[in-house]
Amino acid sequence: MSPSPAPGPGPGSAIPPTLGLVLAGGRAMRLGGGDKGLLAVGGRPILARVLARLAACDAVILNANGDPARFAGYGLPVVADDIQNFAGPLAGVLAGLDWAATQRPDLAHVLSAPADCPFLPADLLARLHAVARDTGRPLACAGSGGRRHPVVALWPVALRHDLRRAVIDEGLHKVGAWMDRHGVAVADWPDLPFDPFLNVNMPEDFSAAERLAAAHPEA
């Protein structure tokens, strides 16, 4: 049985109100197209696994382009990029920040996670907020195995206008490059016995994820 998601922020919690954002806008070309999040790992869609880890957030939305009806079974708002020509994950983050600003102005932060990471850690929200608070940095992202994972990150909604300028006026697509401009803290997780930020990009990644799910059913 999978562990229960960490409890959501409650009254008096040190975790500020946060919107969860699942980045499901990738085209999965190396897996033959389609939605990677709808692939099942260990008998559960990867998207369902991701949503379980974002259950600690005050609200959750999906960022995806195309027909939103394919996600209807999840009962969540589906927000498309408003930047054309597939501008990458920064466009999806921007869509989430804009949605928070207009639909949930009480949520000052957005926690993003890609729809193709089946083993995200249960303490993701709490640890990213903690490292941002402890370092005084406006942004925080996950790390493991000596690498940063900039799309698994905590974003202040207040920076959305600067992000829009960078994406539209500068054509910036590199997530880490924009983060470094403002200051980003990294919360590191161990990558043994498995990397919690394994993402399913290639057929061999999918096979590895299936093996890990069988060996670590609690993940």
C-alpha cells in the first residue's frame, strides 16, 4: 500500500497557502506521442501518483494543451499555455502563476511538478517551502544525485510578470537560467535506493519505473 500523502496546510501551519501545478503539456515524442501522465506504473497512472503527492496543496490544477476532456476523470481545472509554438515548461509555469493570480489570489505560491515523475517524495511541499524560508531565496527547486530538477519547484506568484517578459520578449526557454536570475534554493533528496525524481521520457525509463514500482510498492 502506498503511504498516505502528507497532510495539507492547516491553521497555524508553517506552510504558506500553495497551488499545486501539474505540468502535463509535454508532447512525449520519444514515447510515441500522447500523455505520459496517463501511462500506468505499478498499476496506477503516473498522473494519479503525482496528484497524491500534491494533495498537501490547497488546490491543484493541470497545465495541458489540446482537448482537456482527456483529463475529465480527475475533476481538476485544465489550463492551457497562452504562449504559442510550444514554449516549453516555462510557459506552463506562467499559465499556473497567472491562474493563481486571477482565480486564487489567496495563494501566493505555486508548486510545480511534471506529470511524468511517478515517485515524487511525500514531503515535497514542506521541504521546498522550508529551504526557501531558511535561505531567504524567492524560488526553490528539488535536487538529487548532484543535479537540480528545476521543474519540480516552488514559484512566487509575484514574479509572474517578470517571467512573462523573459519568455515573450527574450524568448527564454531554460528554466534554470531564469531561476538563477532571482535566486533559487535547492532541497536535496537521496537518490538511493531510487531517485524520487526519475521521469519517464524514454521506453527504457518506463521499464525502469515498472521495476522500481514492483520493488518499492510503498513509493
